[in-house]
Amino acid sequence: VQVVESGGGLVQPGGSLRLSCAASGSIFSIYAMDWYRQAPGKQRDLVATITSNGTTNYADSVKDRFTISRDNAKNTMYLQMNSLKFEDTAVYFCHIRITKVGPNFWGQGTQVTVSS
């Protein structure tokens, strides 16, 4: 199984970016897909989660600014990030859970930098 993120980049405060995560390989279905982020010197934190039935959950710090979505047919997940802040700067990682008890897979991460 391969997990590949894309869409990161440099954006000004208040701007928007859309991240994508594509999972490929021997996958019949994916129970849940998550976005994590890790800023320099900090731990990796959960940003948002979406399950196979579309249930979503967000960290308080991104609620009302970020929107997670997925295309089950394509095993692809997205993160629409609006009203970006300096503190959103981090490497964003895609994490997939094939079932509730695993196996789990990580992507290599994509850098998001919010700077003026």
C-alpha cells in the first residue's frame, strides 16, 4: 500500500490550500482516513478524520476553517484549508486505517508554510 500526499506549498495568512492524499495498492476499502500535522520541534497532532460513511471530526484549532472529504471510489482524501494562519505551518501527513484495528499506513508528508 502506498500513500501519497500533494498540494502543499507557501501561502499568505488568510489564504487557502487544498491537500490531497491518494492511497494505492491492494486496498478493498478504507475504514478511516486522517490528516495529521507536525510543526518543527512539536509532536504530530491529529487535524481531521473522516470515516468510510462520511463521519468527520476536527481539532478545535481548525474547526470552521478546514474541511475534510474523501472519494471512496478513488481511495482519495482531501483537506480544504481556508483562512490559514501562521500557526498552521507544518508538515501535513496522511494516515489511513484499513480497518478499526489496522493495518495503518502513513504518507511521506507535504509541507505547508503560511508566511507573509
